[in-house]
Amino acid sequence: MSIAESLALALKNIVSSKVRTLLTMLGIIIGVAAVIVIVGLGNGLENYVAGSFSSMGANTLTVTVMPRGATRTLETEDMYAIVAEHPEELALCSPTVSLAGGVKIGAGTTSTSAAGVSEDYSSIYHSLVSQGRDLQYSDIATRAKVCVVGAYVNQAYFGGNAVGQTLRVGGQALTIVGVLEQQESPMEEGGSDDCLYLPYSTAARLGGSRVSSYVVTMVDEARLEQSKQVLESALSGFFGSDDYYTIISMSELLDAMTGTISLLVGVLAGIAAISLVVGGIGIMNIMLVSVTERTREIGVRKSLGAKERSIMAQFVMEAAVTSALGGVIGIGLGYLLSAVAATVAARLMGEALTVSPGLFAVLAAFGISAGIGVLFGYLPATKAARLNPIDALHYD
Amino acid sequence: MAALIAFQDVCKYYRMGDGTVTAADHISFAITRGEFTAIVGSSGSGKSTCMNIIGCLDVPSAGTYRLNGRDVGQMNRNQLAEIRNELLGFIFQQYNLLPKLNLLENVEVPLMYAGVPRGERRERARAALEQLGLGDKWRHKPMELSGGQQQRVSIARALVGKPSVILADEPTGALDSRTGREVLAILQDLHAQGHTVVLITHDNTIAVQAQRIIRLEDGRVVYDGPASAPEAVVTPRAAGLPGGGGV
């Protein structure tokens, strides 16, 4: 009996008991769908993170200084001096002060992110001013109560006429002097156009803290290691120790984050995969029942000349087809749920998240589910193949 | 001409609890090609054991059984399956058709295990069904047929592989007497066409339709001769049974 014939026979038996087959497959369907959705969400999240990081500039290094403990204090002037001393590796520098608490425009508070920066930030992040003017050195030096806003803020809260208007950050009224060019399309709340920049000196005063974080750009992105090394030795020379600061490159941070996401996805997918094993046991259980029910059929087939191999093939094939079919349905369901998840994510995050499980995950899910069928079908099939034809013929 | 079926001192023992039961006790007989033989006996006479051994579903504990010159007792399960497929055609009391398959597919089963290609299989199964007068019903499922029709399908299935021996185990047992007679008439036709038919039954009125009777009792052959002889249907224990009655 050929494989094609075993397959035809298996399909015939599956079709003749649809409800039972569907229930048998349920574990596999759920397992496969869960793995597909989780892997898809993970991939989507990774792409999303990578996307937002690259817009932040892949050629930047972030320096964070510990707020206390060191015997010397790193003033922003010191940091500028360090960068200026190494023009072959380091280009621009901007302190960054993030302000929590939201931005008040009129009576409402928005989710706009506010950050204190230097006049170089627009060069660092490749953003241009479309209306009004950019922040200037004098704004920094005088702790001017001014800011530039993203295109979304301009559009959503000021109807495109933000320049000259005021808003409040941390209780301080700021005059909008410029609007940045639109970064992404469409603009969304919480997106990269929903932002506000003010002089770091103003922000530091509002936050009541020293500047503790800097963004430094490298001359050449490819020389990440060397550039980082230069900054590293300058800072450790300054503090006399390397305990009081950290330097993270955007690309390293990206790697670390995607690594974390991958690990998380792996663990979750692994948990979902347990359902596949449970599903496999379900298949084995039903196949054992089926062998008992079909004892007489097995006896008849044997009396008509079926060898043990043929009976074995019939039952293993049936388990494998059931399981693989469950896999296919699971993949379909997984895609459907992924689409739903993508829609929900878009609603919640205000950001398009492509949920893409990828061909590999799909093939793996199919292969594993078929494999589970073979594995868990083996025991019942062996039981069927070993039946004594005389006993089987007289079984009621 | 060498015997097609040759039993030489065939014994079969079964282990039952602590002791052993002798189901076949030195049974010897030979059936040549083209014979129509009935193996008769009451329950426990050893006829089922005989039928299982002839049908290569079981092997003797002692003695030899040669089918078409091949020693079946020495074969493993797969070889026995092959022999069943090539040389034997079974007809069962309960028809034993596979309920999920249609008639044509049921008749095809032995050919499938013989590795006959699909096209030829269809053709031969169709021809066998036509021979039994069911050619137009091939799409039906067994349950849609009467008992007599189902038994005819099972005869078609037994014939389709062109076996050397047709082995009929109580083929009329589940049928009313009229359809039973029809089935017996088919077996007689097959015999007339040159088929070797072995009929296993407990019923003397059925057995006498055969050419030759082998009567078993307590695992031994107590009569082996023409069905027409009066002693063929008279057993030492149950003397006086009416024999040769018109069935």
C-alpha cells in the first residue's frame, strides 16, 4: 500500500467523523495559533523597537552620569570639553533632561513628551524647523522660557499656528518659538511628532536637578568601538574611576532590547508549545479509542492480507494527518488573531505594529504538529498492528 | 495432482488457566484443487480452529499444514498476511464489510494490499461486483443493502483477488433460509466454475450441499468422505439427525 493510498484512507476516516476530528485537533489548533500569534507579536515588537531606535539616530552614544557618589561633578561644560578634545571620533553633544508630568496646553494635559536639550539636538536627530526658529545657544545660556514643538502638537492643539503661543511644562509657561518638520505619516498621538524640546538649562531648573544624561554623536558610525573607547577613557580619567557613568550606544541598546524581546517571545512561545504536547496526548488518546473501536475493521483488513506495516501506516498516517490538519487550521487562526492583535495594538499604541509571524514560524508550526501526530500516533498504531486477526475478527 | 490443502497430524493447543485445551488433535486430510468441501462440527469440535489454520490466521502447534505446497507453519505474520492475500478468499458469517467504504471500495481492499494499481483495481472490483449482480449498486454503502446482498458483496471481495481457495465460514448463518439458499447456489456455481471451496458450518443441511464432508468432533476427524453417503451426516453422538434434507 503506497503513501498516497494511506493518505487517502486517512482523509476518508477523518472526513467521516468531523466533530471528533475537530475536537481531537483542538489542542494542536490552539497551540499552533498561540505560537504563531506570540512569535508574530514578538517580531512586530522587535521591528517597532528597531524602527523607533533608528529614528533616534544610530550613530549616537548615550552617557548617563550617576547622580551622586563621585568626588568630582561633571558639569555640562566638562562634557562639552571632552567632546571637543576628540574631534576625530566625536562630533556633537547635547545634554538631555527628560521631564515627566506632561505638558499643559490650555486647560488640558497632553501625553506629549518634553525634553531639555541643547541647540545641537536638531542636528543630532536630523530634524528641521518648518515654522519659526530653532533653539539657539542664547536660549540655553539665558535659560529662556521657550520651546519648539513637534508637528503633531502644532496641528492638534494649535491648528497649525503654534508659533508665538504658550503652553506650560511643570508649571512654567513657555513660548513656542518653532515647529519641527513632520517626521512620520500619519502623525499620531504619542508618536515621534508628539514632542516638545526646551533648553536643557531651563529643563534642569524646572526639574530641580543637575544634567545627568548626554547624547553624543560619533563621526563614523562604523567606528563604534573606538569612539566609545575614547569617550570611556576620557570619562574614567575625569572621575578617576569607571563606576560613576555608563555609556550606551543606540545600536547596543537596540541589540539589548531586541535580545530581551526575543528571549521573552521564546519563553512565551515555549509555554504555548506545551499546548502542542497536550494536543498530541489528546490525539494519542483518541487514536487508542479508535483502535479499540475499529478492532473488527483491523481484523477484516488483516484477513484480507493487510500486513502489520500497512495497518501501522494507516493509523500513523491518520494521526499525522489529523495533527497536521490541526496545524494548518492553527496557522490560519494564528494569522487571523495576529491581524486582530495588530489592529488592537494600533489602537492602543497609536502606532502601526506589523504582526508578522514569518514563513519559518509557519513551516515550523506545521512540521512540529505533523511530527507530534506521528510521535503520538505511533503507540496506538503499534497496538493496532499487533492485534491478533482471529481475536480482532470476533471482537464486538 | 498434489493436494492444494494438506493437513498432516495438525494439532492445536490453547493455554487456558493452568491447563491446556486440545482444539485440534492430529487432524489429517487433503483437499485437491476444484473440490467443494464442507467441514462440519458442533461448537467445540475444532472446526473454527481448522478454519483459522486453513485461512492462515493461525498456525498449528504441531504437525504440518501445506497450502499449495508451502509449509504455512513456518511462516511469520507478514508472510501469512501475504498468503492470505494471494491464495485465500474469505466469506464471513457477518459479511464483515467495512461500513465507511462503498461496495466498490470494499471489493478493492484485497487488491489494494496486493499492490494492484488503482485503475486495474477499479476495473477488477467492478467486474467482480457485476459477476455477483451488484454492478449498478457500487456507490452504495454496505448498510444500505440487505443481508443477502451484503453477503454477495463479500463473495465478490473474496473472488476479486483470484484466490486458490474460497473459505466460507458459516456464510448462511446470518441469512434467512431463502437468501441462504441463494448464497449456497452461488458457492455451487463457483465450484462448477472450477473454484476450490471450503465451507465451514455446524449445520448438516448446509453441509450436504457440498461435494465432500469432513466431520470433526472433539478435535478429531470422525468422517471424511462424500456428502451423499448416509453416514456423512450421522454422528456417533447425535445419531438419527435428519440428513440430506432438501435445502
